[in-house]
Amino acid sequence: MSDANHLISAPIMEENSLIWPIRSPWPDWFPPIYVHSPYGFYNHLGARYPRDPDVGLAKYAGESADEQDEAFEAAERVVAHYIRKESLQGIAKNLCGKRTYVLSPVKPTYPLGNVLAYHFAGVIAQELDLLLGDGVFQFPRMKRDRTSSFWKRLANPVEFFCDPDRDISDVIESGADYIIADDVLTYGGTLCGLRSFIERAGGRVICMTALVGMPEHFERSCLEGLSKRDQGRYVNSIFGYPPGEFPIAVSDSTLLGLRSYQDQIPLGFFEELLGYGIESFTEREASHLLQKLSQWGSRFSLERFREGIIRARCTGDAG
């Protein structure tokens, strides 16, 4: 490994706090992510996430006690409207009888801002009789919940650190199992970053879940002819098979597709540029990149790709 890659890969240690900006490759056994409701369409209870006023209240808690109380109450209603018992049953299949925590990504300003993911994690823990983890924070590099740009998300990986007032061993229990819970699944980069942090601190991530999300490469044309109520239901494999289960770890077939471009992309290119290789991509990231490479064809160049990543880093919003 080159010195540059070593520096990219090494954890940053400040007193008792750890920051790891990189990811780990996926184990062969890693299960799909369990998504409870579709994003943008009516779900099994007739609720529609982007149009739900409680979502905004739960994601932007203010400074006053009243505003925070309002946000927590809104988060409780949102989770109740979008959580799905079948997804809970899917998560439960991965439990191994060990001490298991449910952990969600939160900003250092918590309980200001988004309280939805943490409340969702709490409900998962309560429903499955598990422990609720805390003390891990998402470094505020970019407002990821306000952009769906593939390039901005790929170029600005999520970093995590533990509560500086606590030892890392008090935040992540070595040898324990972990379930990662987030409110929205986009490309899965946040989940990947948190998994890497947990496992490098001694825990083991056994599965992931998101309150809402859609299949990769989803197109509205798939739903033509369905009623509004049917659009949001998990029918005809439109929203995953089994329902609500989407691949999160990069698949062998997608890896094979990316490796077919090795004559154009030298070994170690992504490690140098991003700090991790394609084995650490999510299936959504890898398949989207494969689609882009196919579209570019002979127009692809390493410099163009590198410049796109650098440009996306420079235009990423801090927050």
C-alpha cells in the first residue's frame, strides 16, 4: 500500500475520539437492507413520506424545549405511519442471540435538527427487545439529506466519531452485534460509513434497515396503470423481492461488470481517489457507476472522472 493510501486509510485519533472516513469490504453473508415503506408513494397505511408534514417537524428540531418536544412527537407519529411488521420480522431473522444494539447516524447538534433516525432506531430496539446505542456522531461535512446527487455523495464520504467525553469502548461494545437504522435510503453511503466505524471499533454489523426508500434505478413508468393506493403497496415485486428487501452490499455480478473496465481504470484508482475500493461500494453506488461507464463509452477518461469528483467535493455544502 502506498504512503498516500496509508494516510487515507488510517483512523484519526484525538484523545478518546475516533474518526474513520473509509469503508470496509462487505462479508459474503451480508443480508439485504430492510426498507419499511416506499419513498414518494402511498404505503400500506396510505401515508406518503415526502408530503407528510410531520417529517419536516421531525427532521428540523429547533432550539427551544417546546420545539424539541414537537419534533419528538412528530417523529413518533412518522415512525408509526411508515414502520412495517414484515420488515421487523426480516430484521429479526438476523439476530444471533448475542447482545445486539440498534444504532442510527445522528449529527453532533442532536437533539437539534433531525431526530427521526434516532427515534426510528429506538422503536426498532423496543419492538425487538434489543439495546439502543448512542454516542456516535456524523461529522457535518455536507447536508446529505438535501441532495440526491450521486457524485456529491460519492465525493463526500461520511465520517463518524464518538462522543469525546466517552471512551470508544464505552460507545461501541467489542464483540456485540449491531443493526444500523436510518430514516431514508438513497445510495447507502451513510450506512456504509457507520458500519465501518462500528466494526473498526470492535462491533459487528449484522444488518441494516431504513424507514423509507425505493429500489435502485426505479422509474415511475413501472407503476403506470396502478391506482394511487396500489402504487405504494409492495406488489408484483415492484418494491423488492422479497417485498421491502433491497441489496445493499455490492453484488458479484456488478463487481464483475466494473472489473471489465480494468483496461481503462488502473488497479488502485478508487483507493487513491476515494480511500476505498469497489469492494466497499454499495450495490446502488456500484450499479450507478457501471451505468455511467456504459453511457460514457469511449468518451470516458480518468482525468474527467477525477475532475468530476474534485468538483463535487468543492461544491459540496458544509453543514
